[in-house]
Amino acid sequence: MAAKNYQVAEILYMVADYLDLEGEEFKVRAYRRAARSIENLSQSIEDVAKSGKLQEIPGVGEAIAKKIDEFLRTGKMEHLEKLKRKSPVDMESLNAVESLGPKKIKLLYQRLGVRNVEHLSKAAKEAKIRGLPGFGELSESKILQSLGNVSSNKRRFPREEVVPIAEMIRKKLQSMNVVEKVEVVGSYRRKKETVGDLDILVVSSSPSEVMDAFLNIDGIDHTIGEGEKKASLVLDNGLQVDLRVVGAESYGAALIYFTGSKYHNIRLRKIAIKKGYKLNEYGLFKGDEMVAGSTEEEVYRELGLDYIDPENREE
DNA sequence: CACACGGCCCATATAT
DNA sequence: ATATATGGGC
DNA sequence: GTGTG
């Protein structure tokens, strides 16, 4: 696999992050879309560039093609350098802090001059963050807590590495008598070589008990959030695990939704709209009436499609 | 050229 | 108590 | 910034 593809994607993601900081909206999506395409590219980006076919990659047009060329030739992208100069904020590490996104990073920079995690930590310890619009005491302590988690290096995990973990969680939840079904969804179910996190879908009439059990599995480093139907935590090895509880009538729709991919979902939704339906994680609806939802097969059939295996739902 | 650009949901915290 | 903003997910 | 109409 071409190592450069990953680098190019990374750098495009970075450009997107900086544009995000500037309040751009559509350029951000454009850059991320191009980055994604390149990640999923089966050929080496260098070969594509050599044959002058960069613009045939979905989401890559004249401007991005030029920038990719520049990066492949010189190892740099002036556009990114310029963005960095203009707004010297360490997006990469700040973005990795839980609960911080472009909007809040921007605010922290403008009001407190926060450029990196060191500044952030200092500001938090000096209690300068509470009181800023959108921040309170709780936000401040959450930031400090997140900074303390060295394990918050975001990386993707090889599938083999997470299989035993996924199985452990699946078994544990499945053994509960209030649990009807458990499935590990997301890119894990699509059998991708690496996964960014684990997504677990559970059918149960007693969500709170499931939440309880989930928040007490072995090897938890810290929890990110918990609600009635949804919880997220991070394991000791840094792997994030999300749990979602749904009712049996929505199981199929939720499976589809949480298995993804994102682009597959968009495609399905468009088909649904064209047929006068609305598709979401709860079911397929005609007006207020649910016409399908408890099984995946049912939803695909109602949309006029053959069943598609999870591995083939990339787009 | 002008225009749209996935669409819907949950969780959390703050603001009213 | 409810609305709004933001982050996050697919 | 890119892709469509």
C-alpha cells in the first residue's frame, strides 16, 4: 500500500482543520472529502499524479490537484504553511482534547491566546477558562481531566487487536437477561483492516441496566459521556468504545445506520427520499408511519435494493 | 455561470 | 423548565 | 473547493 497516500490525506485533513478554525464551511468539507477519497484509493497517489489523473479522484479538482502535486514534488504545501502562519494554533493536539472543537479552540485563542496544550493547561489551572462564553467550571475541569489522559492519542487500531475486546464486551452484554441482541457495528462490522473505535449496538427494553453493565466492564480508563441510550468510554489501551441501545422495532434500521459507511447511509437516504420515504436510525418512514425497521433485509427490500453485505457498504 | 454542498439524531453544558 | 449552542456519530 | 444543472 502506498505510504504517500496516507500522508497526502493527512495533510489535506490538516488544511481542513485550519479552515474550520477560520469559520469556513464548505471548503472544509471539500478538503475532507478529497482526503477521504485518497485514503480509500486503491492505487498509489504518486502513480495517479504521474499520469495526470488526480482530478479523476472524486472530490479532487483543479486546486487540490495542484496542491497534491506540489506536495509530492517538494514535500510541502505552501497553502498549509500559510494557514499555519496566519493562525499559529496547534490544531492537531488541541482538537484531540475531548470536548474541544474548532469553535471553542477559536474562542480560547482569541480571548486567552491559547495556541497549544501547554497554554491550555496553564489557562485551565489558573481558572481563566471558566467565565468565557460557553465555558463553565465543569468545562474547565473536563479540559484538565482530558489533558491528564496521556492515553488520548488518537490512532486507529488493527482489527486483530480489537477482536478479543469486542468479543469480551459482546459476551458480557449478551449474558444479561434484559439484553435481546448485541452486535458490534461500525467499521468493525464492515471488516475494515483498522478501526478508529468500537461501536456496540444493543437491543434491550431496559437501557439503564445495560448502561450500568457497560460502564463497569474491565479495563476502562475513563468515561467520556453517558446518557440514557448512549455512552462512550475509553479503555486503558486508548480504544474508544461507544454503546447505543435501541428498541427491537428499530434494530435493523439502527444496524444499517451504525454500520455505515457514512456514504452508504447518504446513498440509502437519498433513495429513500426519492421514493417518498424518510430513513433514520429508528426506521423507514412514510409520513409518520414506519414501514420497515426491525431487520436490515426489510429496509433494503422496501427501498427496492438487494441486501448488501456490511463489507460492501463502503459507498 | 450560479448554486448547492448528507440529514438526522443524542449528550452535555450554558443561556434564557 | 426550556431553548440554544456545540460537539460528536453514522 | 468541487460537482451539478
